[in-house]
Amino acid sequence: MTDSKTCRICASQRTSPTIRFNDWQVHRCSDCGFRFAEDGQPIVYEDHYDEDYFAPLMQRDQMDKWSRIYADRLAFLRQNAPSDRLLEAGAGASTFALNAVDQGFQVTVADAAPWAVDFLSSHDGVTGQLVDLNQCDFPAGQFGAIHCSHVLEHLREPRQFLEQCLSTLQPGGVMYLSFPAYEGRVLGFRDGLYRLGLANHPYNYQAPDHLSYFDAPCIRATLEQAGFEVVRLRRIKFISVRDTAERMDDSGLLRKMVRLAATATSPISRRVGFHRDLEIIARRPREKSIPQVEPSARRAA
């Protein structure tokens, strides 16, 4: 099939194009369910991920809600990590790293955005690494914990990155992952709305920002095949059909009808919907060696 691409998770050739957006073609693997964007113009990190990009995220981090979220994550990592050496992979300019220093962690931040790395590493207790996470090479057994929030969807080579994370964790080390959920039924529904003109864009592909799209079974299998033990996987941030309808503009008759129908059926439409994010705790097993897998070689073949 001329339109097929090699899956970057399982190396299957049984992939097919699904939807095109922002000059990027989204493909789906029939074997593992992974979706990925190809063939568009890539981001120039230093131009795109600059101070203006991070400013609203840094402002958000000042909210009490996010202070509590970060405190809970750090408490969990502190309790479960075998050491206080923490890697924040894809740190951006999040204050999580600074909060971690306050909690006694030795923090390394790794990101491809020069402004973010310079900003965070200017603070005491934070070491910065400017690195492309698609082809990173962290020292083996270096960290007791990894924090990786809303990063995986930005990577072209997420499996290679996860294998590096496993390698750099100490035995028993823990990794916190969160990223958008790309569940098949939700994507089919939202993409259908987009094709009908009822949605301004398909569901959260956002290429060239987002390039890799996991559902829960795919990410669980990917982590386990890489050698991780999945301790917890849960869906979070529920969005109801009513929420979705209320976010539509009323520029067309069909959109107005959808909004009215969602309002009229509120007892049902506010209970039916989908979860926007996945949250995962994964661990490098203490007594198992890292599997010797060579996904890059399989892809090259």
C-alpha cells in the first residue's frame, strides 16, 4: 500500500492514513493502535518554544490548584523513589522542577527548548540539559524518579524515549507520565464531526505540536514491552458531551441544533463523554534486567 508508513511503536507496515490536518497526515497502526502524524513541516524548537509560548503555562503554575497537584506528585515520588535524583524530561518552563528542589530532590531538567532550559537551570539546585528527547542518551541507572508531563505526544520517537527512561532509572525507580488520551471511539466521533463541519478541528491532534497519539492499551503494551511494570493507569479530566457542545460556536444551523439538543438532554449529556488525559505510574523492576530490544534496528530494516 503506497500510503502506509512504518509504525514507530511496533514497526508494523499495516498502517493507513486517517485524517489530514495542518498539512500533516495522521496514520493509524492496525496492529498496535498507535496513531502518528507524518510528512508536515517540523517545529524549530528555539523559535516555537520561546518565552511567549511558556508565559501562560508559568502563570498557570502559580494557581493554588497546580501547587497542590505538584505537591501530591512530589509526595508520591518522594515516598516511592529509591533515591532523590529526579529527571524532569520535557520540563518546559514548569515550576515543578523548582518545587522539587524545595522538597529536597536533586533535579535535572532535559528539554529541546533553549529558553526553558536556560530559565530553569538558572535556579539553584537545577541542572539543565539541552537535548532532543527523540534521540536522548541519558546515563544508565542515574535517576530514582522521572517526571514526564505532556511530553510524549510531542515526540516523533516515543518508544525510543521510553526505553531510554527505563535505562536511566535505578532499579525500583518510578516514572510519572501524563498526556492526552487518544481513544479510538472518541477520535472517530470527533473526526466525524470535523468532516461534517460541526467541529473546527479534529480531536486534539495539533500537529506539528502533537505527533504521537496513544490510547490506554497501546501505551500499556509499549511500556511493558520496553521493560516497565505499570503500577497504575487511569483516565482523568472527564469532558461530557454537554461540555463539548457548549464549546462549539453557533455559526451554523447544525451546530446550534447540537447545542440545543445537548442542553435539552442535560441529565444524560452531562454524564456521557470521555476522559481527556491518561495518567500513568510505571516502575523499573528491581530484580529484572532490561530487555535487549532494538526497535531502531527493526525500523531501519
